[in-house]
Amino acid sequence: MASEVITKEKMDYTIDVLVTMIVDELADTTGRDRNEILPEFVVSKTGKALYDTSTKLWCNGPSYIVDMYLEEIAKS
């Protein structure tokens, strides 16, 4: 079976949906407001790695990425 080419638009949409799930999980876990978490996550190392499609971080589920992000901010 030939592999399907995913357009940049579809990939961006997929990552945006994943970020929404990540922010929701972070809000539920921490009790913080989603509107505060979103900009912090997007500029974090984890957020930047997620939007860099070459890292393939987007292949992981939101819980994995939440754990990665929480580890990152714990080290800060």
C-alpha cells in the first residue's frame, strides 16, 4: 500500500488538535486556566518540538507530551 502524503495544512490542523487535548489535560491536572496554559505551552521547548514535524513528537499521545512538558517545567 502506498503511503499517503499529508499536506502541511492537515499536519498543522492535527498538531493544533493535539495541543488542544494537551492543554485540556494540563488544565485538568493542574487546575490552572486553559488560557494561561496555552501560550506557555506553545513557547516551551516541548511545544516547539511538537510544531517541528521532523521530531515526530506529534506521533505520541497527549498524555506522553503532557508528561514531557511537566518534566520540562519542573527542571526550570
